[in-house]
Amino acid sequence: MTHPCLVTLDSRSAPRTLFSGDRLVDVDLPTGTRVLYSKPPLEALKDVDAAIRYAISHPYNSEPLYAKLRPGMKVTIAIDDISLPLPQMKRPDVRERVLTVVLDLLADHAVDDVEIIIATSVHRRMKDWEVRHVVGDKIFNAYWPKRLYNHDAENAANMAYIGTTEMGEEVELNRRAVESDLVIYVNLNLVPMDGGHKSVAVGLCGYRSLRAHHNPKVMRDCHSYMDPSSSALATSVERMGRLTNQKLNVFTIETTINNRMFDRPLEFLARNEDDLTTTEKNSLRVLKFTLDKLPQPARQAIFQRVPSPFGVTGVFAGETEAVHAHTLKRAYEQYLVPVVGQADILITGIPYISPYNVNSFLNPLLVQVMASGYLFNLYKGVPMVKKGGTMIILHPCTDQFDNEHHAPYIEFVHRLLPETRDAMELHRRYEAKFAANPAYIEMYRAGNAYHPTHPFFMWYWGEAGRQHLGRTIVVGADNEYIPKLLGWETARTMDEALRMAKTTAPPRPEILALHTPPIMMAETSLEKPRASFGPESAFG
Amino acid sequence: MAASYFDVDGTLVTTNLVHPTVFYLLNQPTPLHSLAKLGRAVLRAPWMALAEVQDRRLFNELLFSSFEGVSEDRLLSLAEEAFEKVMKPNIFPGAKDLVQISLDKGHDVVIVSGALDFLMKLLADHLGATGIIANHLEIKDHFATGKLLRPVVAGPEKARLVREHARSKGHDLDECFGYSDSYSDVPMLSVVGHPAAVNPDRKLSLLANAYHWPILRLAA
């Protein structure tokens, strides 16, 4: 029996409504198509503050936080940045709740030398109002900007080398954290690739450390970013994290949230279209009509500026690996839907948001990272689509970039991709030059731009998907040259895309469609081989 | 090795060519001399305003004609004070960082300005820049004639001088960087492989957005 979140379409099924950027599109999918929906949100904790206090007093594989404190010690608290969660959660953000409890505890133990660092790594700096949303007014007013600030990976004086792993990975981290008596990491875990050793060893590092694993070779060896046990990236980060924890006194606090991304009036967007009430169907029609009529900035504002009512489902504290095992378990509980058999054709809409375009436009390179990177990797076990299969995506692929946030992306897409799409060649010929570009570095340090190497990482992020997929076809692109630059084909309609995909698929292809957001993950297993009725098996 | 070419006024400092010039005019040997110099400058102001819009080179020539009759000694002895009082407090907070990043990446850092060489030398020393392309006053018998030596550094001429500088130092222009705040420097920005608009005026901002040039705000 299949899971209720895996729906097989029949001839009476309604069209599916999928995201195409910040618009909604109805698509008729063939009978027999399996559509993967997200699980209902896990029940949220009733008393989050109590859960936080309990977690830090009863940690895993560590003494309680209060026992680690002594008057006059130097403490650094690092927190996840704006890339989590997506979109932002309603206030109070769970990081504010954890910080409030932790800061009170530190004050009670006469620990005054406390700084809070936003662990941006090479992401863009958060703006003051974005930080205020995450940490709350009280903490913001007390700490910003002297004792609450963004990590700066390009300030050489601000970074400290702590060692090299047995595999030659150099670990260089934020000096304040390295020189602290205690580092407390406050994480918000959205998907299974977040958290764990990635928090400190990536969040507080710079390009020198990142290049050890954010490169095409390592990315090609990742068989799901969402399954640390089969991700070369996670393995490398783990090695660096273990070295970090040998040198630094790290206390990890991880939190998990459910997948309640849409608030009540839009909750139906997560549901099976066949189960919608008449009112919900009408609401969906009105929403689609409105989105079609609104200008893009207004659509962006509707989806990005309205925070989501995520509920906190778990708080775990203590030693990094012990904590993360519990976090992963809870995350999988929310996301995993068993799927038997790989598809020949995988269909997905590309929504309006990724970890890297909060409060800005999802540019073509990020569309690529969403398709070949994140959505392709939403599996545990074997990939959702067979090797050499086709991925059909819906997105306009508009040639638009946010000059403030994504300045180096523009040069990457328009100057480098026309030269080559080969990740190894891009890595070899251009990455170091971008890494040394003073204008982009200044925009990262003093402005709100991503680091000049970030577009490379975004391209590498799609590398495992590119290596696995035979073709990617875009439905609804408003131009042909961007898909072509990304190595994709275009189709005007889903029917046309399916006809194209079938030319390279076996007869009666298996089709799987992802109904996301909200987030889900396929726990994919290979189909059991059919019993043979030949003489050997029958009598042999 | 690559080079980074920096415009100065509005790019690295908030002041412009007029500020240090006024400082010099106010610091003549006697108040009467200062008054006379200022008076002449005020009379020329409408022409300078017109020239500013029409032709940057002409503006520079009109402005620096105010130095006519100033002794070489006075020019040099007042330079340090002019730099300390007029320019140094007005350097953008991020300017030194940007120059330092460029130096750290091994760039030859060159200041390209219509201002006078003896002031730019002090700015270059302060920021750690490795070269200057600036205007030179003509000096005869130890007194400024009020004329500028050719070539006058302004507008499109900056582009030619940058090209010439890069060639003489063996820099590949495709690998070089250019920074300016002003639309009048588009020729200079266009000859380098990596142009960037810094605190741009409206016209340059529009152009930088259209061509996806990085836009930096050093004032922040």
C-alpha cells in the first residue's frame, strides 16, 4: 500500500497546481503519474521555552550548559543566518527564544563578555531589520551592532587558522569564536542538510576552508545532500567539524520546525487538488488570477514578506554529533515519504524562494540550484529519477538579477557560462580570479552581496544532478537563451515537454511529480524485481 | 599583475577639486591677496559652472587658473595642511578598505584624478597607492602660471592615460579594475575589464544597472 502523500492520478483527477516562480500554473498530468505531497505538519511543541530550558539542562553527551559557565569567561554565540527558514518564521523566531533563555543564563552566571555572531560564512550580510526580526527587539537593541554582528570571512585579522584534517582540509574560523572559552551555536534546522558540524565549521569559516568541499569533485560524490551518510560534502564537513570541536569548546543547540509554510488562508496550497472544497477551489482561482495580474515585485512581497507560521517540533542540545542525530530523526519524521521505484521523468515546479534569495529575486543561477541542486536532491536512498532520466521544471527563467545581493552572479552567468558549463573548467580557470576580485569582496564586506565565489558554489551545487540527469526541460520560460546557457531545453506547455521527454524514455514511462512547497523528501527504494516465471526459477 | 584605477573626488573622498583650491585661495600671503584671488574666482564661477556641464577639461583649466602667481614654495608648503584639513577628514570610511583589498590581491593601485599632483601624492601615500595620474601646474620662475601642463587629466583623456599606464607597466586591461562615481568617467571605466561604480551619480547609476557593473557604497 502506498503512503497517503503519494497520490496516483487517474482519468478523473483534477489538474495539479504547481509553482512557476511566484505564479501558480495548472498542469494536466498523464493518468498513472504519481504526485508526491508533503506530510501534514508535525504537532508543534506546546511550551517551547520549557523545551529549551530542558534541552540545555539535560544535554546529549555533554554536561549541562550551566555547568560549563564561570564568571568572567568569554562566550561567543553563533546563530544561523537568513537562509533559514524559508520564508522567515513568524515572530518570535525560535532563535530569539533560545537566545533569550541562554542570555539570561549567562547573565545569572556573571558571564558578561558575550558576543553574538550571525554565521553567514560567504552568504550576504543580513540587514539590521532582518536581524531584528530574527533576534527580537530586546536583544537587537541591547547587542546590535557592537556585540551582535555579521561574520566577515574576508577580514584576515578576524580569522584564525586552527589546523588541517587528515585529508588536508584547512580549518580557518572566526577569531572571536576560536579565542572564546565557550562557543554556543543556535541552529534552526529546516532540512536534513542543515546543522550538525556544518553550523560552526561552515557558518564561521571562509573561502580557505570552504574550497575543501565546495568544489565540483566533492559535489559529484554527493548522492544526496539530504542524507549525510551518502554525501561527500557532509563527510568533509564532519572531518573539519571534529577538528573544530577538538580545538574549541562547542555547545550545540539545534531546533527543528514543522513544514507549516502557508498560513491558514493559503493552507490549501499544500493539499491534494482532488480534496479541495468548493471554497478552496474558488480561493485558488482568485489567488492565481491575482498573481497573474500583479507586477513581479508585488508577487515577491506577498510570498516573501509574509512570515510563515512554522511550529517548533524539537529542541536538542549538547555535543554536536549526538544532538544532530536527534535533529535528523525529527527532520526525517517530518519530510520522508516512502516511494518505491524510480521515475523516468521527474516533474516539479520551481517556487519563488531559495536559501539565497530571501528578500530578492530568484535569478537564473538560483533557478538552476533549485532544480539540479535542492529539488533533485530531495531524496534519501536512491534518486527519485533514474540515471539518464529527464527532469521537467516549471519556471519563467527570467534574465533578472538583484544587483545588490547577486552582483557576482551576473558576471558568472553572462560572461562565464557562455564560455563553458563544465564545472571543473570553471573551477580551474575562473574561481580564484573571482575570489580575488576587490570590488566584489568590498560588496560582500560592506554591502549586502554574496561572496564572489558563491556563484561558483551554486553551479557546483547542481553538479550531482547534472551528472545524473539526461535532460532538463523548462516549461514556461520567457526566453530561450537563459535555459540554453544553463544547458536546458524549453517547451511551451507541459504536454510538449512530456512529448519531448518520452522520446528518450522507455515505453510507458514512470512519471513522478513533486508538489512543493511545502518541503517533502522521497525515501526512494528500487522496485522489487518481479518474480520470474521462467523454468529456472519455477523448477530450478 | 593587474591594476586598480581609482577616481578620487566623490569616489574615495567626499570633497571635489574646488575644496582644496578654496583652501589655497584663503591662505594667501595676506588677507588682501586672498580677497583678490577669491574675487577673481567668484567672477569666473558662472563660466566654471557652464564648463562643468560642457567640458570637464575646460572646467579644470578655469579652476586652476586661480593659482596664477602663487609661488611653488607656497603650493608645496601648504599641500600637507590642505590635505590634512580638507581631504583626509573627508575620505570615505570604506575607501581605505577597498584600496587595501586591492593591494592585498597584488594590484598596482593608481589614483586617477583631475586634482593637482602634489595633493594626490599625499593621498596616495596615505592610502598606500602605488601610482598617480594627476594634473600638473605649469611653473615658470618658481611661480604658477595658472595653466595646466598637457595632457589635462579629465573626461575621455583619463581613458587614454589609463591605457597608456597599463601598457607601460605591462598590465592586461581585461584584468584591470576601474572605480568612479561620475558619469563623466565612463570612458575610463570602459577601458578596463572590471569597471565598478562607487557612490554613483544618477546617470552612472542607471548605466551601471543597465550593464550590471558592480555598485559600491563606500560611504556606508
